[in-house]
Amino acid sequence: MSDDLRIADRPVLRRPVLISAFRGWNDGGQAATVAAAYLARRWDAARFADIDPEQFMDFQAVRPTVSLDEGLSRRIEWPENVFFHAAVPGADRDAVILLGVEPNYRWRAFTDLVVGLARDLGVELVVTLGALLADVPHTRPAPVTGSATDPRLVEELGLQLSRYEGPTGIVGVLHDACRTADIRSVSLWSAVPHYVSLAPSPRAAKALCVRLSDLLGAPIPTEELDEAEEEYATQVSEAVASDPETQAYVEELEQRADSLESIAEEGHLPSGEALADELTRFLRDRDRGRSPGESDEH
């Protein structure tokens, strides 16, 4: 295996699932990386490998940081893509957690390293966590969509076939590499309010953990995220209340969310194709610099 993959200890794992999250384009409100870091801490995961950033990162775009070690010596901390392993409580399987930063260069070589290690460890399923900015209110549960490219996996796990077309990030490239390597993969995405895009979203992170819990068939306690979610909602609500125009907009989003919930309770859910079309439209408009919801006529 390449020298770019540095393995300190090779664990022996039971039916492992690889869970990955990357800071950057795929991580609105940092929800995906907050969720993955929470899992690593909650499951007492142990670090066992990392990918050397030298060949994959632009250090002018993703700069290393300087910290003081015990207030004396200065230490450089480099952008990392780190692998952890842990037992999944309540399940007869283990998890590998890849937590890191979307690389700037050599994406195919990067995903080859990830897929090669997954194959070497006997990973049965790859789950990527992502978060996108959307026109959803911060006062309602964060929606989560799950998709896969394998029709059998879609049926087995109650997901949707991936129909998205358009720009992609390292998550999309990783899924394509898994497909080529014949490793089953699933993508979970939570929606984050676009008007608080810079603040970490514990609500969206919790939603990802809850959906992942369903997928793994194992409980994931979320008490810490529950507390952070309440504080997050309070702080954002106070900020929104200070601007009447923003408050009116959020109230409109709340009404829309409540209407969709009523439709769902009546069993009239929008189709997977409709959801995919909406996501495609949102990303296309964002790339063109439009505000969410702005029509083509503007």
C-alpha cells in the first residue's frame, strides 16, 4: 500500500462499517464532521492510521495551525484525514471512522487509498455523512435523505436511488470508487439552514446520528447533542428576532416545514425523483450565485 497511508496499528474487526465525514464542500454547518467526531468520542474510538497531507492538501487554502504545548514550545498541527476504529455498542460489528478534510489535489489517488484500506480491513459497507445548506428553519428537526447506487441496498435499507446530477465533492468521488471496487456504499445528507451556515449545527449532526442508528440497527445515545441543540436553537432564535425581515422569512419556512410534515403524516410523501430534482435545482442556483428559492426568471 502507498507510503501516503500511514498505518500505526492494523486492527482486527468484526463485519466493519466505514463511516466518513470531511470538512469542506460536503459539510454545511459542520454537521457531518460534528456527527463523526461525536461518534468517535462516544464510542471511545482509537486512532490507528492517517493519510499524509503533503500530496493532497493546498496548505495556502487549508493552513496548518500553530499551538503552544503546555504554554512553552510551539507545535505545528497539520490538516488531517485520520482513521479510528471502535466497537459499535449494541451491535455485533465494529466501525472504522474516517474524519478529515476534503483534499485539494489527487482525489482519485486519495479515494484509492481509502478504498484499498477498506478492502484490506474487510469493510462490508461504507457510509458517508454530508450536510447541505438549504431553505429549512432552525426551529424544526433537520431533514435527512439517504441514497445509494445499489438497487438491492436501496430496498434493503429503505433508501433512495441516487439521481443527483451536477457538481460533486470528495464524497461523490468516494462513492464512485466504492462502486468500482464492488463495496456497498450509502450516503446520508442532513439539511442545514442557509442563514446560519457558519455556525456548527448540532441539530443536523444529531439528525445524521439518528438516521445512522436506524441504518446500523444499533442505538446511538444523543444526550450531549440534545443539550447543544437546545442552546443552538435559542441563540439563533434570539439573533433572528433582532431582524424583522429575517424573522418573517423563518416563519415562512416554518409554515412550509409544517405543511410537509402534515403531508407526510397523511402518507403523501414527495417522490425520490422530486426530492432529487429539488436538490439539483438548489445546487445549480447556488453555483450561479442566486439566493435559495429565486426563480430562473430573475
